[in-house]
Amino acid sequence: MQTSRTFSIHFWLNLAKKKDDLAPIYARVTVDGKRAEIGLKRETSVTYWDTKSKKTASRAPEGKALNNYLDQVYAKLLECYKQLSSDFELVTAKRIKARFLGQDERYKTLLDLVTFHNENMLGVLKPGTLKNYYTTENYLKRFLTKRKKTNDIYLKQLSYEFIIDFEQYLRKSPSLNNAIPLNNNGIM
């Protein structure tokens, strides 16, 4: 059975939030009549907004930069739509918005996963076991900050090399309490 799918991207000014002559710009993604709106955190003069082309008509450098930004947003939203379609996932306006904002499953981070685990295991695991998971979380945060120079990492970036680096970090660096070094069981 083949279904028809409609898809559109539309830029508009939210005049309800207009201050002086400036109004915020929003992107509206529509899939099969269902909408999702995305605040682009940009604003422009209502005077220069061209409702037909959905861009600013300002010839100033700021206007050209804004139009370039809108073109990039359009291309990224279109790419999100194509990714969902090519992965044979359900394509909805909300899923495109989530993919665009980096809030879908594809962009989960390691610390998101660790936090999710620790919160969901509160009533399941004994406090002594849960304490070990919190310790692991602290070691991961320290490793990411000191060795990877970041606060977090996407799950899709995890590799065998990352795991080996983390293991070596645990073997060679001082323990969190600086008194008891980690043994092999603690590292594993």
C-alpha cells in the first residue's frame, strides 16, 4: 500500500512577540497536515520581511547573513526529513524537529545514558551497588574532562579505542578519594 506524504518548510515572523519593529523568526515544519514550530532565536525588522519569499529584503550585511542562515536551516531540516525517510522511520513534524534540535535517539550522550540508568535503578539495586554506579559516573566525568577535553560524548562516537583509553585512565590515575587505588575488579 502506498501512501502520499506531504512535507513543507515555512519561515514566518511571530508578530505576537514583536517588540518595537523586531519580531522573532520561526520555522514551521508540516508533514501530512501536522505542524511543529521551531524558534530560530533570530529576529528581524517587520518592515523588511518579505512574506512571499519568506526572507528579509534588507540588503545590509546583516540581512544577507540572516538569509544565508535561513537557507542553512532549510537545508538542515530537509536533511533531517531525508534521514528519517531513508532510515525507514516514521516521519512526523515532531520527529523532524527533534532531529533538528538534536533531541532524538540518534543524539543521546553517554552521560544521558548513565543518568537514565542510575535514576531507573534507584528502587531496583541495593544502595551499595548503586554507589558503584555513581562512582563510575564520577570517573567518566573526570576522564571526559581531563583526557577528551569535553563534558560529554555522543553514544555514536563510542569506540573500542574510547573504552581502552578509559580503562588505562582508571589504571594509571589516582582514585577519587586518593586513598585506595582501584583494583582490577573495580576497573572492570
